[in-house]
Amino acid sequence: MKQQTSAAPETGNKGKQQHYAGSVIYVGIDVHKKDWQVAAVYEGMTLGNHRMGAGAEGLIAHLRKRYPGAISMTKV
């Protein structure tokens, strides 16, 4: 069976909120002047790929909303 490597968090759980309490979500950011492309990875699976306006506050709000309970890290 082929290992799944990409999925939106809601795949298979339409309408249900997934919780990431105590989990570490790795985030990759392709930074541009006006917008950012953000990818989130959890346990080797891509959870989502999102284009958003450039700005740390918006990114933090997006991650907290999409991945509730995940551990906040300031240094890796």
C-alpha cells in the first residue's frame, strides 16, 4: 500500500475539527513581498498548502485556527 504523503486536515473528516494537542506541526514558508505560501507538515504528511498575505500576525492566527493545541515554538 502506498503511504499517504499529502492531505488537507479535513480529508475524511468533513465538518469535524481535528485536534493537535501537544503535537509539533512543521511549517515551511515561501516568503514574497506581498504574499506567503505556507505548507504545514505533521508526522510526515502534508496537512495543507495555503497562500496568504505577508505578515506574521496573520500566519500565527491561521496556524492557531487550523491546528488547535499544537505546540508553539520560537526556536528550532
